[in-house]
Amino acid sequence: MIARIKAGRKEAEAGNPSVQDLVQAIQKGSARAGLAVAKQMTESRFRQVKTVMDAISPLLPLKAALAWEGVEAAHDIYRRMK
């Protein structure tokens, strides 16, 4: 049973981008790249990213902060449309 659980978690993580992937896309100031990464994330992973980004948002350059706001807004709209 434990092996099946571990296998399922490993499979779920394989296609799920990390927090670092989204942060790197946003640091480049690209809302499109950030949105592409955010679409691939599970909802729980996006909540983790949101927590981190909300904490560091005041420290980000303006371009990156605006990209994050765009990704966050687009993600909310995208999830509602599903």
C-alpha cells in the first residue's frame, strides 16, 4: 500500500512544475511564461507559490511584481472557467 502511495506521489510530481520554475518565469518579467507554468500546477502547489510570492512581492522589482499580479489574476480566471 505504501509503495502505491509513493508511486502515485512520484507520478503527480513528475508533471507538476516547482515553485522555483514559476518564480524564475516571473523574475524575467514574463507574465505569459508565468501563466504557462501556473496552468500546469496543481491547485495545492499554486497555493504554496501564492504564499511565497505574496510574502516577497514587496521586495520584487516593479516589472516582476506586475507579472505576478497578471499571473495571479489569470490563474483565478482560468480556474473559474474549468
